[in-house]
Amino acid sequence: MEEAGMVTHYYTKAGVAAVVLTKTIRKGDRIRIKGHTTDFEQVVESIEIDHRAVDVAMPGDHVGIKVKERVRKKDVVYLL
């Protein structure tokens, strides 16, 4: 398990986590999001950069990832 990024914001209505990446992430990758009160795993089904769907995002990118549970600022995203 390696750190892939950190949550900077959570959009409640859309169920989307804003994440700044430190590793490359692809659609279909399995991730774990862990924080003080957060801990779940899921497959990445949707990644967006500036409201445009992408299949791959690189380190340094600010992305939106559709998540199945609520996340919080500073939660860590791990690549499994």
C-alpha cells in the first residue's frame, strides 16, 4: 500500500473527493481512503480534471474522484 494523494475537499451532493495526487492513478485502480474517522476501499470508477473525465491522472494533478462514502479534508488516499 503506497500513498497516492490527499483529500483537499469533499463535495457532499456529488459524492466527489477533491484530491491532490502524489502518484499516478488510473481508472480501475483499487484505492483505500483512510483518515481519523474514514477507512474504506473502492475501485476508481471516475476521475475528472477540470470537470473533464480522464482515464489517467499524474502526480501534482488536482482531481475529482467519485467516492462511495463521505471523506474528509486531509484523509490520505492509498493505492493498493
